[in-house]
Amino acid sequence: MSEYTVRDAAGPSVGIVTKKHYTFAEKPDDALVLESGTRLGPVTVAYETYGELSPGKDNAVLVLHALSGDCHAAGYYSKNDTKPGWWETMIGPGKGIDTDRYFVISSSILGSCGGTTGPCSTNPTTGKPYGLDFPVVTVGDMVEVQKRLLDHLGVERLLAVVGGSLGGMQALEWSLRFPDRVNGVIALATTMRHSALAIAFNEIARQAIMADPNWNKGHYYDGDKPATGLAVARMIGHVTYLSDEALRRKFGRRLQEKEDFSFQFDDIDFQVESYLRHQGSKFVQRFDANSFLYVTKAADYFDLERRAEGDSAVKIFARAQASFLVVSFTSDWLYPTYQSRELVRALKKNNRDVSFCEIKADCGHDAFLIPNQRLSRLITNFLEKVRYVKP
Amino acid sequence: MSEYTVRDAAGPSVGIVTKKHYTFAEKPDDALVLESGTRLGPVTVAYETYGELSPGKDNAVLVLHALSGDCHAAGYYSKNDTKPGWWETMIGPGKGIDTDRYFVISSSILGSCGGTTGPCSTNPTTGKPYGLDFPVVTVGDMVEVQKRLLDHLGVERLLAVVGGSLGGMQALEWSLRFPDRVNGVIALATTMRHSALAIAFNEIARQAIMADPNWNKGHYYDGDKPATGLAVARMIGHVTYLSDEALRRKFGRRLQEKEDFSFQFDDIDFQVESYLRHQGSKFVQRFDANSFLYVTKAADYFDLERRAEGDSAVKIFARAQASFLVVSFTSDWLYPTYQSRELVRALKKNNRDVSFCEIKADCGHDAFLIPNQRLSRLITNFLEKVRYVKP
């Protein structure tokens, strides 16, 4: 543990961390060739690391964030920083992903706005933000960028990749794109192929953004941002991360600081309305509307069956070599358990070593982000197991 | 059957029908007092009737429409009209609600845009459309207007009220507001109290409308309409009426007239995206954005427990006298079966005669609108049963 380790109420922490950057594909000949065939460069990747890389370089765990996350997965940016990284409860000394034992790498995904190149980055051709001139990227492209970062860090082989939701898709992609570089794959609350329901909600969210006149076909970086459209998009997403049960428990039909209905539209009646508006307005302060379009599109395109060329579930994981831990949550209706079971079946058909657990949780899709002892133990044990797998 | 009866591919029909209007509360002293305490007048109610009222006036069935419906529940407006009323498959000669036996009344709800007074009606004070000056109305207010129509039609007692979704809420309200005027209540795919999840989706839809600059705080009747906002609102609603299974079966991940992804945002990739955009743009041609605000608000306010004064489920249906038929659908996640079971429990605690059926259907909340032999039979048998109940 570093001398900066903060031991706050949430338990031990990795303490003060720094966001770093690595840039590659700086020469046109060197450009990253995307799945669409488009060439992209230069590419900057923002990342953080926690813990120490072992002398044998065999203790690296790559953490993969979900749709609205970024590379800041654990720790604090300063002594006065009160908001830790998004998976602070899982990553740290003695935690589920124990930074006393593992070297944790976390990077921001391509196409988003967490410091890695995306639509709000400067387009070298114009000197202005890309906007919609940024190419559409895929989960595979995100993983390609992560692989370049690992090359840069001198990490040849990962002990494990771990992610939930869109992060879980990246984890699965890792097992196929670079099968000889990963011992273990932890896929939480995710799917092998984005369902029509999930595409539907993403499409509506994109329509909400594009309906905002400030969106201006993606050119808004020197003017007013499409804040209302992005807020609606976030609210749609946010509801899909929760569950009927969680909303009933948290809010029910409780009124917001009033005894009776307002009988008005410029007032807020229910606590759940207030909560959603708050989520929407908080999000627009930290997230780029174009990035929302790009990352949801990448999720919608994700389909391992399509990728397998020959549409047979048997062949999907033919190339995979890793061991797998698949976890679903009972109240997740965005990526329901039956989708994890499909994944497990496909893995078993390819004779992969796979552990599966459905965790009882009433908080919906977001359950993978919420402290859960059972999830922590599953991850700890899985990392222990794959530690001794030799290439 | 009238001489105009059309017997088309969909089976026997009530044939050509006419939308009628009845206006009341024309004098200030006569105004309708709403639940909010606001006085409203004049009030026009648009309605249609099918079949003949019996000499004993004991065969009237009131049909109650859902959020986006109107009084046109069955039949055609002309010989060349190809689009029948919204419940054509249920209402007609020999159908589930047999117009050879019953006198069916269907009216447009207060606050909507189906010809009954609502925010797009002329405000007598200004001579312009009400817009947001229209008072917020409740399900109880809608039922009050229906009762005035029945008085006008000389129907003292209803054989039954029948509705799904928001229509089911009206049916339940009827059993409490006018307990001595209804023999049977048929409540389909509905709830006693709008859940936090349902409120959440309605609130996001309202936010989408209000985010459209053309909405202009409800004053858009002499300019461009908030079509993009309303389209997003409709798409949100529409997804909640479907199910994961139905979307998978109907669309899956099939691409829209292409072999590969477009890697663009101004193109449509998936059929489900095309379908949703179509639903959105079709809806804005027939529905008023302000009405969408009003009817969703009425649904959100609906809560029989709150209405019961004393928050005990035992007391909710203490005043009810009718027999009940409650039907839910397995894949309805907007008003899931557990909510119908709560309703049934509350009815039983009040010693009400209640039949309950959960119908297996994979098409989600919309199942109640889709032809279903089992549903037709249940309704036919229930109407037969309550026919012989004497006041």
C-alpha cells in the first residue's frame, strides 16, 4: 500500500491516484484500422493503475468499464476529493480485487469522453472536435486500444479481464480477439448479443439527443450543449438499470416534499420524478452527448454470434482459451439471466472452463456496481484460481 | 345488425358508425368540479354507440379506452375506411362483446384529443386553445364525465364497464364512484396504483415533450408542433407496451434492408429501430402533445389506496357492489401479474365476487388489445353472468 492510502468509511482504498495518458498511431502509416475499415490516428488512451506489477508480470487484471464509466475505477484524485472511482467497493487493499496482490489496469474506452480519443477529441485534419466525423467504433475496437496500452505497459499476459454490462462485452471480446493473452474472463450482468429490447432503449435515447436542436448534427462544442436531450437519454438509460422492485422500495409513490398532488406540470409530484431529473442533470455535467451516441451504438453492434461467421453457437468460443466466470442478477431485465445462461451454454459447447452464478438482488442491472459480498468472494476466488494457469 | 354491417376479413363488424357529441356544464353555475377543485365548463364528450339499447335499458356495456385510444372502438367511418376502431376484434356481432346482445357505449376521455374536451379545445375565456391552462384531470374526473354522458343517454345502470390499462383504472374507479350503477367490472392489464416504474417512464416521456422547443410551454397550436419530442415520448411508451420476448420474436437483431452495419448515425441499422421511428412519426399525426402530458399525469395520480382514506387495503373496495373480472398477461412488465393479484386480494378482503385469470401471452402489456380467444370467452361469459344481477 502506498503512503497515500486513505482508509475511509468505505474501507481501505488505493488512496490518491493519477490519470495517465498514452498516445499511439501518431503517424498516418501507423493508424489504427477499425472494424469499419476506417483508419484512426493518433489515438490517446487515458488510464489508471492500482497496485504493483509483479516481477514476473503475471498479476495484471484489466478492469473494463460500462457505458457511462471511465478509467477512474478506484481511489481519489486528491486528499480533498470525496468521490472515489466507480468500483471503489471492489478494488483496493484486501477487497474483491485485492491491490495488495494484483496490478489493476483501468482505461477509458474508445469513443467515450473519459480522456481516451472520442468525438470530443480534436480531429487532426480540421483542428476542431471530431463531432460526427469521428468513426463509429465497436467493442472490438475498444479492446484493440486496450491491447495497445498493455503492449506499452509491457504486460504480455493478463491474469484476468473483468467487466460488467458493456464492460462484460469487452471481457468476452478479449477472450476471442486475444485468446493467448488472458487467463480468466469475468463477465458480469452482460450478454453475447445485444437484444432487440436493449437496442430499442438505446435507439430512443439517441433519438432524444438528436431531437435536441442544440445537438446540431453533433457540432455543438463551441456553443450550447444538447443538455435536455442528453438528460432525457440518461433518464431512459437509468430506468433500465433499475428494477420495478428497487423503484418500489426506494421511492414507491412517495410525494416530493408535499402532502398532496400539485395538479401542475411545472412542479414535481413524486420522489421518483425528482430523482430522475437529478440523474439527468447530473449526467450532462460530466458526459458528452456525442459519446453517448457512440458507446450505445457499439453496444448495439455487439453480437458474438454474428462475429463467429457461420452463426452456430457451437463455434462462437472455438478460439477462446480462458476460464470464465459468468454472473447474472435476478432483477436485471436489461441483460436477464437467460442471456447469461445462453452464454454459459455456448462456452460449455466449446469445452471452456466456466463457473456461473445468478445472484439474488432486487436492484436491477446496476447490481454489479453495488457492494455485494457474494460477488466479491466469487471474484476473489476466481482470480486465485486463474493465477496458477500457465500459458 | 344494421344494414351497413360490413363482414370483412376480420369477421363480422358493427359496420359504419358515427362519432357523436354531447355538451354539458354550459353555464358557469353548472361547471364540472374536478378532483383538483377547479371548475371546468363547458365540457363536450365525444362518443359512439354500437348495438341497440334494450327496452328495459339493462344491456349497456361501457367500453373504456387506454392512453392513446379514443371513442372509436369498433366499426368504420365510411365504406372506404380501411382502419376499424381500436377494439374491432372484440366488439361486434357474435364477438366477445356481442353487439347483437349488448348496447355498447364508448367515449373519448377527458383531457385527451379524441373529441372530448382537453388542452387542445377552445378555452371559452380566451377563445384560444387551453394549452397548459387546461386543468390537470384525474381518472375520477374522466369517469365523472362518462357518468354525465350515461345520464344524457338515459342509461341508469350499466351491465358492465370494461377497459384495459388506463381503461382498467377507469373501470375500477367506476366501481367505487358509482357503485350502484354497475353490475360488472372487467379490469384488464391494469393496477390499483400506478407504480414507481410506470411513473418513471411517463415522467421521462413528458420530459421528452417539454424538451422540444416547439412545445413552448404548451402554446404551439398556431405554430410548429413538438413533433420530435412527442415521437420520443411515444417510442418510450411503445417499448413499455411490448416485451423482451415479443421484440426478439418480431425483430431480433435483423438489419433493416442491409447486409452489414452502416457505421453511421444518419442511417438505420436494425429493424427494431425502423419500427420505433415509424411508431413515433405515425403517432404525432394523430395525437396532441399536451394531451399526452395530461393523460399520463392522470395515470400517475391513480391510486385507489390513497383514495380509500386510511391506507388499508381492506377498505379500498368497501363501497364496491359489482362483480369483477380481473385479467393479467404473463409478459406484461408495465402492470405485472403481481399487481393484478394485489387487486384481487383487496377485492376478496371486501368479499367481492371476483374471477381472476392470468393469460399466457408473450406480447407484453399490449396483449389485451390483441385478438385472444381465451380473453374473448372470459369476457363473454362474464357479461352473461352479470346480466342477471338485479339491482
